[in-house]
Amino acid sequence: MRALVAGGPEAVRVEVLAQVLGVSKGGIYGYFRNRDALLAEMLDIWEYEVAESVIEQVESGGGDARARLERLFAIVAAATDGPVRGTTADLAIREWARRDAAVAERLRRVDNRRIDYLRSLFSSFCPDEDEVEVRCLIAVSVRIGNHLHAADNGKQSRRLTNSANLCRHGDRSRDSGDSLLDTAVVIAPDIPAGKSGTATARSDRKLSGDVRAEVARAVRYRPAVPGNEGRADG
């Protein structure tokens, strides 16, 4: 995986790896019958580690959906620089998938598994299917960028979406800013580029006092059309 990140799939060659590891080519061929077998097992390990292994780790801790989401985000954040779960490895796989149909299909399977799991957690406390989809897309955008993920589109059309931080005036947090009460997803459809619009931030928490909303992240989605996949602009 480190070789893939450094130089792409062309860098994952038996001769190069043998030299780096200080072993003979025959030593590597004792584990893999050829280079294709090596690449396939590398992808198998990546797929398991970034999808099923993460989900198993989250589920093993128990708790409700909110607790599992917090655990999931903590696990992902801690693996930012990891050789398999890290962001650079993720991006290297995506670059590889642009040139290899088999890798692209595997990537689509992994991304669908990831986002389906996110949907299952968000939907347990978000009854609105549109809101569930937008929350998932924002989570993906924060991690790898929406235009890079390969999952199939959900029911939510690609529209302008915001996440709004709900704060209460006067409560101070340890970073000297107002305390964060909740983050809500706001859908504001059909707003032309460069224009403004209004939308309502709805929280499923019980809020009281002087509460205000501040836009935390905005993403504009351009709908997919034949021959052109939908994109998101931060």
C-alpha cells in the first residue's frame, strides 16, 4: 500500500518490493503466484480494512446510533495517515480505479457499503429520507470529497445543501467560541449560482434560550446528466 501511494500501481512490482524488503523475488513468489495475485490480495485487504473491519469495530462497542456514529467518525479520524485506512491510500485507490475497470467496480462496492452503513445509522433518528441522504453526502465530502466517491446516488437529488451549527449566545466553550448545541442539515433547492436563498434548520434536540444558526459548510450539487456525473462544489 505504501508503494501504491508513492508511485501508483506501476510501483507495486515484485522486483522493486523484493529489493525494498531485502528478499529474493522467489521469496515473494512463495506467497503470491504472480503479480496479479499480489495486487488482488492487496485490494482484498484494503476492502476489508476500510469497510467491514471498521463496521465491525463500531458495532462491537454497542450503543445507540448516535454513539456508533461518534465512534465511527473517531475511528476514521484516527486513521488519517494509516497505510491502509489512511486518506492517501484511499485517494491512491481512486486514482487507480480511473484506469482499471475491475478496481473501479471494487471501489464502487466499498463506497456503497460505507454509505449504506451511514444511511442505516442516520435513518434511525432522522425520519426524513432527504435529510439522511444529505447527511451521508456531507460526511463523505468531509472525508474524500463528494465528486471522488463512487457510490451509487441515493434518493436525494444533487442540490445545494448546507450544514448549520446551532449555537446559543452567551455560552462559552473551551476554545473561546460559543458552545455548539447541534449540527443540522439544511436543503435549499433551486438557488442559482451567485444568488442567495432561505431555508430552515431543524434540530431533533430540545433547544431553548437564544439559539442562532451559522452556516458551517455549503455544498452545491450539479445534477448528473447522461455523459456527465454529478459534481459537488464546496
